[in-house]
Amino acid sequence: MIHLCLTMTGIVLLFYLAALYMSAALGILALLLAGIVLLSLAVIVWRMCSIRVALSIPFLLAQSGQPFDVCLTTQADRTLLGTCALSACVEAKPRHGRKRVRTWTRTTAQTGAPTTTRRAVTLSHAGGYVFRVRKVRVYDWLGWFYLTKWVRADAQVQVLAGIRELAVQLSFAVRNFSGESEIYDDLRGGDDAAETFQIREYQPGDRLQNIHWKLSAKSEDLIVRERGLAKGCPIVLLIGNKDEKKLKPAQSERFLQLAVSVSFALLDAGCPHVVGWYEQRVQDLVRIRVDTEEDFYEWQVQYMGAELPRAYEDVEARYREKYRGEQFLHILRIEPEQSMYLDGSRWQDNKELIL
């Protein structure tokens, strides 16, 4: 718009000088420039009516501190009278708090096939982000004049917290914890009669209660049904509530990084666990069992999209009250000041986590 204003000022000045000095040459020059401006604006308006803009992110999950691609696609519904230069304002806004970031991306549009421009973006803080394009500058042939086209193109991405190395030592009781569960161990048998681990031939020392009499009668050999081993969750990992507006971005990042690192360390050690937090939207505890890598990423995505309370909620007391009949060995609670409590006692950050 600055170029347009300067050009219009120059045209007005030329008309004034032409009238002042009675100069036909200056008048013709002013008319010529005015005609070029009007023609350029007409081309820009035509292009504005022809162009469509879309925004996409190929991968919906990204890692904090790692670059990922944001794709801006432009397509024309009709001829653009040549290659059209564009400049789009791409805005990244966190879902909860913090200031939005805006950048201008240069691209082009052509008649026919769509044009896709990729821009590498790196976000240093975890959370859910919404990328938006609201303004697109459409230029003329020379790239001197432009008009702003208002569009609506959105894309979302979940930026996961980085994982730091955390030493975890599991006791015999944690490694061999069974408890009550609907999930059973695929490698070991147990005492749960509701699930059959495997069928095999009788061996000396097997209990008579485990003999499968119908199969034994058919095969004329004693067949034993090994019972399943229920995989209970010996560890409960609770995330204390945090107010995004009170925490600085760096504090929020370290807080979430600690929770993610503990969960990953337990998963890497082969320890099933439950991750829980209080969500304001449902006014209740939300918990997810983590047995696999998919579960590990699922709880992060759900947590970052949750509506967290601003007033303090004692998640450990709520959990013990709501699930007082549940069997587990330890409760880990992580608070916003990046401190972790093991069964009520504070854990030193520089020490090995022994469970």
C-alpha cells in the first residue's frame, strides 16, 4: 500500500505541476501513470477473485525444538493473466495462552496446477497450536502494487515436549505386579482363571485343578490349561493442574517435559502405568493406561487439548477417593513447579528414580 500511496501522490503532483506551468507533457505523463495504476489495480482485482488459498501440515505431531513443514497451497479458478506473486501472513497461535507469532511467506500462483510452498517452522514450547492464514497480498505484474485479500485457512498441530534421559530402577514387586486388569501378559502365565495363557501337555508338579478334562479325553493324554497373568498398573502418574497464564512458557515446558520423561522411562522399562489429571470440562479426573507407544502419545495429545482448572485441585486425594478399591503400589505426582512426589515424599531431581 505504501507504493500505491506514493504513486498516487506522484500523479497528483504531476497534475498540479502540469496545471501550474501549463505543460502538456507533464499532463500526458500524469495520465499515462494513472492509466497504468488503474490497469494494475484491475488485474489485481481479477486475480483476487480467482485465487484460492489452503493451509496444511503433513504431520499432525511435532517435537518441540525440531522443525516441521507448514504447506501453503494456492490455486486459481481461472486465468491469472500471468504468474501472480503472493505474500501470505501465516499466524501460529497456541490454544492456551501465550502470544501469537506472525510471519509473511512469499509464494506464487499459476493458472492450472496448484502451487505448494513449504516453510520449515520450529516451535520451542510444547502444546497445541493453530496455524492460520487470514491475509494474502496479491501483486500486479511488476510486484509494485498489491491489494489485501481476506481468506480463511486453518491447520492444527500438536507439539510434543522433548524427552530427557531419566534413570528408573524397578523393584521385584513392581516388575511382577499383577493386580486386577482386563489386559493379560503374553509372555507369562498366572493365576487368573478368566483367561487362558496356553494349552500344553501335563508335566509333573502341575496342579490337578488346571487339567483340561475335555481335551484330555479327546487326546487320550493329560492336557493342562495354563491360566493368564493379569497385567495390573503398579504405578499411577498424576499431573497437577497448572494455570497457563501464571506459568512462563519455559516453566510450562519443563513441567510437561518432566511428566513426559517419567512416563517414557516407565514405558521403556516395561512398566504399565496410569497417567491422570483433572479436567475442568468434565469436572472430573481423566486417566489413560499406558502400555504401548501409541498410548504414550495419546495421553500427551489429550492432555494438551484438555481444559485445565485455574484453582488448585488435589489430584492425588481425588484419585485415592475415586479409585480407593484399585490395587497399585506407588503414586507419582508432578506439580507445576517441576517437583515430583513419590507417595507423598519429594523426589530429588538429580537422583535415580527407585520404585
